[in-house]
Amino acid sequence: MNHTCFTNFQSLGIGIGLRVPHYGHILSQRPTVDWFEIISENYMVEGGRPFEVLEQIMAQYQVVQHGVGLYPGSAQGLNRDHLRKLKKLVQRTKTPWISDHLCWGSVDGTYSHDLLPLPYTREMAAVCAENLRIAQDFLEIPFAVENVSSYAEFKDSTMTEWEFLAEIVERADCGILLDVNNIYVSSVNHGFNPLEYVENVPHERVAQMHIAGHSRYERFIIDTHDHPVIDPVWKLYARALELCGPTATLLEWDDKIPSFDEVHAEALKAGRYWRHNLEHQPVEAARVR
Amino acid sequence: MSAETNHPRLVALQREFMAALREPIYGGSRELTALPARAGAVSPAFTALADREIRSTPALDAHERLELYHRQYWYRLLDALDEDFPALRRILGETAFWRLIEAYLEHVPSRSYTLRHLGVGLPDFLQLNPGLAAGRPVAATELARLEYALCDSFEAPVRPPVPVAALATAELALQPYLRLFAFYTPADELWRGPAGPSAADDLLAMRDGGPAVHLAVFRHQARQHVQRLAPGSYAILQAIAETGSLAQALDSTAATTATATEVSAWFQSWTELGWLCEPETPVPSSTPAI
């Protein structure tokens, strides 16, 4: 069962990523959605339409910030200007917690716009933990770090990805955004058992989960977020819920985005696993929620 | 001690990885893009990085695994520029456009956390490299300026408009989402119109040697707009931006041939659109130092 300190003592249900093609539908139809996840970097702006839409969304819905550009795995440290802009947005959105990816993506001020892989070593874990500690302290809200999909492993790695993740979050004392689709994608690309990953992360630190679809090629999988969630990922999600308890869950759909109703229906499938989990968990645990 | 000196090997690894991503793409990776054909292969440094640092699996060798990141880097950046410069693509034609974009990305790396700013250096790059403009260097550069202004205007802030009654005495500025241009070519018509390079050439030939084209790019009611301005209107707005004073702006543009009725109509339009605003005042940061 997760500790609510990693969610700022808020319990959220099933959310959807706020995406531009759905702005019109959401603002005109006001669908019933537990919460929206926003990409922080899309709203770290001075004004304009993104802000205008966000103001309207925030008037009716809980918003949770998810970033793609902090890069806690940067060996040169965090970009302080980025962190300041992020804090400004945090103060505006009143997000209960904030998340970003366990990766790097820029060096010497040049940006890749990708979530790049890290060697799973003690030194790298120390760098990530230090960066996450700085971010969490500065932002003054709980930080959840997300496991990424990866396509390459480093020869220098001395631990599994889940050991690496566990060491970092313990050292930084932060939460986890457990992306079960990313676990599945990486398990196929690297040849590990995804259940072993799910069973060995520190479950009490899981603040949020992500589910998504991906694209399967002959020899690898790419995390494209452009398909429905596949059955093996739903099974992993069910197991993660068993171990972590009902956890705020977000369906990611970022490319070839279908109608809002289709995305919403896919997200609500997660509710089945929640209900099953609530019916089967110990009474004491159910009361905590 | 800085992270640089604390973790020199990790910093060096990330630098090498980034350098590998920024190499041009070739072969099968390139064939999946619109980039024109280009012979060659990745550098020995790319191959050495893969061999030294990355594990092979039965499905993919180390080089192929690094190549997955390499191609994703290029596909993402190519898509972003394609999305932001659709009219430039039309007037240059496919081959010239993609040759330009590839050269730009090779020489001007992204310096922003957001892809929205990726094209910020493209107009200047075109101006410095007229040979990449398919024989239309001025038109291509000006069109690139217009298209990037549309991206820039999308997220610029809004400041409180100055009430009409206060215009004569208040310190004035132009809204940050408003961009003014004096172009040699009809960039607005190129942006809206021609279906391809030859149609663009026809349009440019018709306008060759014509008067300067004054444009405003701005956001209104959550949409971006391009509007042509009369020379006098442009001159007054430009003077307001430079002096912050309506009286000085009108004095400095007294030579304009505009009539009082025209000037009055311009002001009415600007105030309706909220273009004249208060200047920016520095706000002390409420966030603590890091």
C-alpha cells in the first residue's frame, strides 16, 4: 500500500492527459473526468492560448503536472532556469505532486527532446538522487520519478533497472510514477521478466501509474503512445495495483489521438482493475483509502 | 565542486551520446524520412561509442540500438520544423526544404526545453546561407520570419491595454504578442497562397520592385493572424515601440502622408485589438534562489 505523503495526501482516480485536439470537447462538454495530467513544458509560457485553456480547465478539474524536460539524470546537474519556471507553474496549478522521467536529455545546453537512457551504476544513481532531492526541495511538493522505456543498455550497468530505481527513490526520498507500459516495452527490448520488475519496486513509494499503448516491430517495441493498451500491460497493471493498492492512474495517448470519448473509454477500463482490487484487498487497507 | 568535475566520465558519456544523435542519418533510417538522398555512413566515433558502451542483444546489436535513438532524434526534430514552416516548404519545394532543414539542424542545435522554439534560428540561418533558399533567398527568409513569428505569438503574454482616454499621457508599449515587419516581398501572400515553387515565382515576379510590405503578426481571441498595415500605420506603431510615447510617435512620423481620418481609424482598430498596452514592469521574483 502506498504512502499518501508521496501524493500530498490526495487520492485521485483515473485521469487523462490533456491534449490539444480535445480542448474544444472538454471546454464545451465538460465531461466527468477525475483529473487531467498536463505536460508541464507546454504551459511554462508567458501567456497565450495554452494558458487561457489551462485556466478554464483548472476552474473545473484537478490538474497534475507531468514533465518531460527536467532531466534528473543529467550528469551536469539540473537547469536552474527550468526549475524556476516549473515552480512558477506549480504555484499556478496547485498540482498535488509533480513527476518527470528518470533519464537525461540535454548536455551543455543542447537539447535532444528525448528521454535518453542511463547506465545503472551507483555513481549514476547518486547523481539522479541528488538532482531529485534538489528538485523536490525547491518545488516544495512531492516529486514522483517515472521509469522510461528504453532501447539500449549500457555495458557499465551493475544493477537491474528496478534496483537502480529503488536506490534512487530511497536516497532522494521521493515517489515513483510507475509506468507499466514502459516496463513492458523495456522488458521486451532487453529480455527481462516484467513481473519481476513490478514485484521488486518499493510499492509504498508508488504515487501514480501510467498505462499506454505502443508499437511493436519485428525485433523491438517503440513506446509510441498511439494505440490502446494491450492485454499483457493490463495484466501487469493489475499486479501493480495488487501490490501498491489503488493508485492514481493516467492513460497516455499522444499520437494519432482519437476522439476524447474513445480515449476516455480506454482510460476507464482501468476502473475495472480498481474495483477488483478494492473488493479483494484487506479490510484495513481498504479503510485507509 | 561542480557536477562536471565530480562526474567527468558521465558528463563525457552524455556529450558523446549527444554528438552521436546529432550526426546526419543515412541508409534505412534516412529512407523513412523526406530527406533527399545522401551517401555516407555514421562516423567512426558513432560506431566506437556503440561498441564501447552499449550491450548487444540477440535481437539488436549495439550499433542498431544506438541507431534507434539516433533516428528518433531526427524524426522528432524534422516533424517539429515541418509543422512550424508549412508555407516555407510549399515555396521551396520538397528537396530544397528538406536540404535546408537538415543543414539547419546540423548547424543549429536546439537550445530550448521545448520544440516550439526549435525554429528560432531558421530565418537568420537562411539569411546567412542564401544558397539553401532555392533561388528565392529574400522571400524564403522573410517567409521564415513570418512563420516563426506565428509560433512565437502563440505563447507570448498579454499586458493590460491602455484605455483610450489615457493614450495621450500614458507610457505606451506594444503587446508582446504583436510582431511588426517591413518586408521586401509579399510574405503574407506567400504564406496564404501559392501551391508550389513555380506559383511562388509567378507571384514574386508580379511584385518585383514593388513597395515594401508592412505586416503585423498577432494573436486575437486565441488565434494568430497576419494583417497588412499601411506604411503610416506601421511607422506610428514602430515609433510607439521605440519611444513609448504617443506624442513623440506622432511627431516622428509627421512626414507620413496619412490623413487625420486614416490615423483616427488606425487608432480605433489598435484599441479594439488591444495592441497598445502598458510597458513591462520588472516584478521581484517570489521564488527563492536555488
